[in-house]
Amino acid sequence: MKKPRFLLSLTNDDNDYQIEQTSAAQQAARKLGVELQIVYAGNDGIVQSQQLLSSIHSTNAPRPDAIIFEPAGSTAHPQVVRAAAAAGIGVVLLNSNADYISELRRHCQVPVFAITSNHEEIGRIQGRQVGALLPAGGIVLYIQGPSDSSAAKQRYTGFLETKPENVQLRALKAHWTEASAHKTVSSFLCLSTSRQAKIEAVCAQDDSMAMGARKAFEECSELRKAWQKMAFLGCDGLPKTGQEWVRSNLLTATIFIPPNADQAIEMMVKSIASGVLPPERTFTIAKSFPAVEVLIQSARARGAARG
């Protein structure tokens, strides 16, 4: 029996979550006997579309039995996915949603499904974290992912649902990397009005952006004392990065979002072998790290120490 061939397309190779996705996928592929090719889109949806279509229409190499991808731009590549399904190639959409999945499942003979984080719930958790850490409210510098990212939009929507009314936002956008957030926040801090704002916390939609923001504050000499009192919050919460940064007091809190590329490979292998379609959509479970209750106790302790 031939080894199944899967293609995994990720948004970039310099974000800790995407790096963990790579590692998890490689481990699952070795365990299940899958021949896995991984490509990176450089945060460019057009590049990603070209990568996927090249593999689907390849005449020089065997086509994959399945493609697994996390959209790098504003679109979940409906034309690409339809081309894959028409060619008998299964598809897993990671960390996104698309209406075409229901349509294709009704008419195609190959597995088509999605595995995603519940991004609105991630935003809600982060809003609760901010409420726990800032019971008296204040100004929060909020760093979103790119404008064309559905995950960034959904996390922001969820955040607004649970953010306390006494918390005001100053919102910036970056590109899911430490370098992009460092550049964005450094530019923000060049403005005298920004330096004069009493920012109580920095809340980023992923850990790498939170660390980039922290670095920018560290480099701003006028805020040398102020930034040391700020809370820095991120998302992804992977054991060797986000969680370790919390333990080292580089971040105040994060949200553990389990990688799902390995789960996608396992579900696709099982579906191909059994002929049974997986659920149309599977959600992974995100958790606050540390728990929100712990953050509330920590904020109370700091308040008692000051008072």
C-alpha cells in the first residue's frame, strides 16, 4: 500500500505558532506513515494560491492525496479548493471558515472539512484577562493581526464583548510576527501624544507580537519606568514560548491555543482509510494561562501592596 502524500501550506515560518504547527505535523506524519511536504506562503495569499495550484496541477511529481492549509490572506481560496476536490484531492482548512465547505461536501467524493480555533472565544478570554488585571480600567494598547485576517477580526469582536467599559483601546495592526509588532509600536511611540498616554497594558493577538511590543517599550527611554509596570498579554501560549515567557515574567498572561495541523493529518488519514467523512467543522479548545481566577488574585495582591 502506497504512503499517502499530503501538502501542508502555512502562512509563514517565523511565528512561534506556525513553527509549532510544523513540528506537530511532522510528528503526526512520521507516526502515521504520511509523506508530508510543507510550504510557507510568506504571509502572501497570492503566493499561497500559486503554491497550492502548482501542486494540484503538477505533471512533474505525483499530486498530493490531500492539501491542508491555513489561509495567508483574506480569502480561503475557494477556486483552489474546488480545483483540488475536482482532482480527487482532499482538503482541510485550518483556523478559518468558508461557506464552500458545505457545498463541496454535498457533491464531492473526497474529504473536505475544517479544523479551527474558536477565535471569538479567544478574544473573549483575552477581554476577561484584561478585566482581571485592570479592575480600575485604563488605556490598553491593542495589537491586531492584519486587516485581511478573519482570525484577527473575530478575536477583536470577541474581545469587545468581554472588555470592561472602563478600558479604553489604542489599536494598532501588525503581521503576526515579533518584527512587525516591534516596528509598529516603535512608530507609535515616536509620537509625543502616544508617550504621554498612560498605557496600563499591552494586549496582542499573538505572543510574538506581544514580545515585539515589549521590545519597543524597552527601547523607549522616556518610558523606562512606566513599561516595567505594564501588563503584556498575548495568544498562542505554546509551552516553549508563550508559557515560558509568562513563567519568566516577560508576559503577564497568554492563551493556550493548541496546534491543529497534526489533528488534521490524523483525521484525513482516518477518513481516506475508512471512507467516512469527518465533521464539517471541529473546534480546538483555548485556555487562559494562567487561569483568569489566578490573574484576579494577582491583581488584588498588587492593589493591597500599593494600598
